[in-house]
Amino acid sequence: MQIQAIRERLLGLGAQPEHAQRVLRDWIQCAPHDRGRRRPDDYLPKPVREALPALDLELDGLARVLSEHPGADGSARLLVGLVDGQTVESVLLPREGVCVSSQVGCAVGCRFCMTGQGGLLRQVTSGEIVAQVVLARRRRPVKKVVFMGMGEPAHNLDNVMEAIELLGVEAGISHKNLVFSTVGDARVFERLPAGRVKPALALSLHTTKPELRAELLPRAPRIDPRELVEEGERYARLTCYPIQYQWTLLEGVNDGADEMDAVVELLRGKYAVLNIIPYNANDGLPFTRPSWDKARALAADLQRRGVLTKLRDSAGQDVDGGCGQLRARALDGGTR
Ligand code: SF4
């Protein structure tokens, strides 16, 4: 179910655009038992009021938590069931954030990602994206939404932008706390600057070498890392929020001195933060997690050389932390 389809349904029942907006806002902001608009003296037109209980059930049924896996770091991974039986993962992050999925599976096929191994099964609708935030809000306050779960948001741009607009306008989430994460796609650099809500941008860099990038991200657009950074810089200057460059650190692959020198050349002086994320080991994938001490030393060195660098661990390390692992395990015969 798409947000626009919900709006059109309500308009078809005689609702004004602001009525439709209010129904959507109440869905995001109010617990089901606390949706005050349903009072008989409510100002919504009668046909809309009469349709609301069924619509409520539909909206609340868009996504449900099948299992919840708390991590030692304060995060919790949710395996989320959709109406057609497909599943995606959401992660409740420490410090009032949630990471949502934008696709069931993913076509980019990054070699170090479990989600990428199975290909794309289907798009997640804008309603299902917002529903993941609604589920998270029923568990914790949510002030930040990052589109870093399963899927490549640039491959589902209409749904993701529709969800971002609703969350930015009606959920009280500041626009810089909506984080669109992508491997880099020309359509992103056209659409995001034109949106009513301009999210922050995270760009998957992972290497400075075009040929290694093509190997690690086999079906990502062939964009030179240098060009990616130029596009990112333009967007950062437009929005006044720094670009978050993502670097999954793979032992012996992209952690050498040559890469670090090239990172300094590429990012020094840019309006940017480099997030170094030591790879989270996956059964069956041919990569190794570097030691924390090594990652810390690399991050400190980059910082010293003028690149604002943060060392991060993927949330829920101890609960099948990589994106897609929980779902893979569930499909394999049951979650822990
Ligand atoms: Fe897709 Fe992201 Fe996994 Fe790459 S890392 S395959 S873009 S979900």
C-alpha cells in the first residue's frame, strides 16, 4: 500500500487533503487505542469516519514484528513480516534511531552483504516503510530514521521519497535525521535536491579504486569514487549537512596504506564524515573482520591527517548483526 493510494482513497470518500494528512499523522503519532480523531463529534466527514476502523486495521497490518532480538549495545533487531508473507529487517538503534528496509532483497549484490546474495524479490511500498517506523515507535521514541536496512533505496526511489516526505512533515523527525543511504546513483543526485524534504545522505564508498569497487559492488552504477565524492560535496553544500561516507573495513582488502592515503586525498577538506565499520563476519562469505585495535588505529590516523573519521560497529553485532542475516536464518529454519 502506497501513501498516495491511501490519500486517494480518503479523498474518494469526501475527505479534504488536510483530513487525509491528519489520518496519516495519527497513524504515525498515536497508539491505536489513543487515536482521538475517532470521536463521533470529530470534524472528519461521516463516510471517512465510518471507513476508519477498517483502514486502521489495514494500516496496522502492513507490518508486524515476527521476532525481536535485543543486542548488548542497546539495539534490537526486528524481523518484520509483511502482508504477503515476505520478511524484512528493521533495527532499533541506540539513541532513538531506527534503521528500515526499503526492498525485500537487493539487486546490487555487494559481495560482503548477505542480503545481496539472494537478489531482489520485491520493492517495499512507502506504506510498509512508514509502518516499520510505526512499529519502532511503539517500542521506543524515534528521532532518527536511517534507510540502511535491506535494499538499495535508489532502486525504490518513488516509495522511499514518499515515505521520507511523510516522515519529515508529519512524524516530527528533523530532515537531517532522515538518512538516505545509497551506493551512488545519478537519479539520487537529481531527485534529492528537488524534494520538499531533503534527507541527509550516506554514500557507500568502501574503496577508492574503481576496479575494486566494481568487484565488491558488482551491480552498482559504474561511478568513479572521485565523481561520487564530487556529487556528494554538491549535495552537502546545498543541504548544509555533511555527507556520511561508509567504509566497510575488510581485512586485507581495503585496509591497506595505499587506500588510506587515497582516502586522505579524496576526503580532506570535504564537508564529510567517514564512517569506518569493521566488517561483521558472515558465515559463508569470504571476508574477515579486522581487529578492533587495527580499525581504531586506522581511524585515528585518518583523523590526524584531516579526515573527520568515526569508528562504528554495526548495531546488534551479537544478534546476527549484518543486514539480511536474521532473515536468512529465519528462511533457513527458524530464528533464535
Ligand atoms: Fe544491497 Fe546494501 Fe547489501 Fe549492497 S550492502 S547488497 S546495497 S543491501
